[in-house]
Amino acid sequence: DEVGFKLFKKWTSSSVHVVMEASGPYYLRLAHQLHEWNIVVSIVNPLVIRRFCQMNLQRAKTDSKDAVSISQFAHLTNPVGWTPAPEHLQQMLQMQSVMEQLSKQLTSTMNALEALKQHPKIDKKASRSLDQVARIQKEQIAHLEKEIVDLTKQHYSTEFNSLISIPGIGKKTAMLLILSTSGFSRFKNVKQLVAFTGIAPRIFQSGKTVNRKPRISKLGMSDLRRSLFMCALQAIKCNEACKNLYERFRKNGKAAKVALMAVSHKLLRQAFALVKSGMAFDTKLSLQMIK
């Protein structure tokens, strides 16, 4: 809280480099406060710290031990400084998070309503109550989605229009791409974006005997990866380049899911190319791109 932040500032100095784990949303208030005080702060993926502890054969798991490990990691790697996202992006991310929670709750409500319908005699009050909850959830989801679309068009109109021009990518995926990548400003090249999404294949080879089939790493944004996969199902019908890629994979004996992940990869590359160039989708140019 605010009192703890002031005590933290008094305990430390402005010349320190603060390194912390990205512990859900709980690090954000302290990180923002430190940034306002012009104290260098870095945010590290908890998985990185966990692997660092395992590398050092750390057996004990306590707050003090973790603090020492994070400090050792910081001294060795000197992680880059963190800066908060723009206010409008923070607003959009919060609305997106609430919308996702409401969507999950709506699914739960609809499941409960379907289960209720299986009874031989349905209580009208119980059914009416669930119907009202579902209606309110749908209204709130629609309202939040409209607000996010409006803010996206206001601050990222060029990127948004480029993305929705790609056959197979809709408004929701376009918004998710923009939110996840801070308007595609977080990545210098498409390989970084592919790795961030978790679509990049993971090669597992050792000597002449160990040679497993490449699989996607899944180390990344699962929501974005899932959304792109759903877009791939539509893209193989209306996106000529994606359709050709999917058919080629299938003819070569690849499984349907493998081919669809390749199409997801293709869509991500198309999205990155169009946003960075500021162009709209062109079928002829997409067919000329390296497959």
C-alpha cells in the first residue's frame, strides 16, 4: 500500500535497480510508483527466475531465498528497465481482462441453464434468474467490446484497419493482437512476435539418436494463440495464401492441426507485415510472400 511504498523508498535509494517478478497484477502498483520516483525497475518472467533457481540447485522455497535468487539473477543479467504502458492501453487491457472474465462466467451460466432444462419439471423462478444473469452478462460483454473497438480505432486506427483487411482475421483478434503487442511496438521483427505467441516450433535434437518431431513451444500468449487458430479455420476458406499453404501441408501427409498451426503462423506474418508497412491486404502480394 502507499505506506509500504514510502517505507520502501526510505529504505532504499534512487540509485538502485529494482528487479521483481511479474506476479499477476500485484506488482503493478509498486512498479508504477517506483517509475514515478525515477527508480529503475525491471519486470522478469517468474518462469525465468524459477529456471535460474533450478540451475543453481536451490532446494528451499522461501521469500528470503527467492529475493536472494532474484538479486543474483539481476547482477548477472542486468535486465532492461520497465516503462508503464500508455494510459489508454492500460484502460483497454483492463476492459479486455474484465470482458474475458465475463465471457467465462457467461459460459458457466449457459451451462447451468442447459443443465436446468434437463429436469422434467423446470422451476420458472430459477430459469428466469439464470436468463436475467445471462442477459446482463451479454450486455456487459457487448458494451465493453464496443468501448475497446472505439479506443482501438481512436489510437490504433491504421493498425486496426490493416489487420481486419486480412481475410480470416476479425475485430476481436485484431484487438487482441494490438493489445498483446502494444500496437506492434514491442517487437522489432516477426520472429520475436512468433516466439511471443508460442507458435514457433521447438527443435529437440541430441546426437544421432534423439530427434523428436518439432512441435510448437506453447511458451507464450495462449489466448492469442487460440484466437489465431480459430482464425486459421476461416482463413483456409477465404485467404488464398493460407488456403494454398494448408492444402500443401495436407498433401504432404501432415495432420490437420499441424497444417492449421502453419496457417496461424502465416496469418501472424501477414499481420506483422501489413501493420509495419501500413498497407491493406492484397491477395497478389500475399501469394508472392515466402511461404
